[in-house]
Amino acid sequence: MTSADEKYESLVSRGTTEPSGSMTVGVCTVELYLPDGYSLKSKRQVLLSLKDRLRDRFNVSVAEVGDQELWQKSVLGIACVANERGFVNQVLDQAVNLIRSVPTVEIVRTQIELL
């Protein structure tokens, strides 16, 4: 048995190979329609403002993950990590509600997954 194997066996026997706490990763996909989008530049301005608001208010990661070449359509990915499933779900729900309150975008579809 190698030294690495011995160290692993020692950790297993002490029960320290599993993480001490639980972690929940929430991923939200939001398909958007921008009816006033007349160029990629105008779309970027709207999305930049929206992504900044989401990051500042909810401390989530946000990126445009689809339809980047279309003027009036976009797909945003939003991610949140915490130790409680309920908290992650609540944060993502509130993020979607904030997007709904923006008059320059319309939500086509949302999907939330908790991992």
C-alpha cells in the first residue's frame, strides 16, 4: 500500500472524507424577450443594468448564456449557492420577480433547478 492509500484509509476510518455541511446549488434559466431591442448595443445596455441589479441585490452569479446574437431575445443563467435549499429557492424566486418588474423585458420562460 502506498503512502497516499494509507492516508486515505486513515481518513475513511475516522469518517472525515465527507463534507461536514450540506451545500445546495440553485440554477435558474430565464428566457427573455426585449420588445424594444433594435440593436445588439441596446440589448447589452438593458442586460448589463439588469445583471448588475441582480448581483448587487441578491449576491448571485449572472451571465447571458444563450441567444447572444439576437437583438430581441436573451437567455440568462443565474446561480446561487447556500447551505439551505429553501433559502436558495427563495433567492432565485426573488431574482425572477425582480426581472418581472423591469418594464423593458418580458419573461418567456423560467426554470429553477436545485442540485
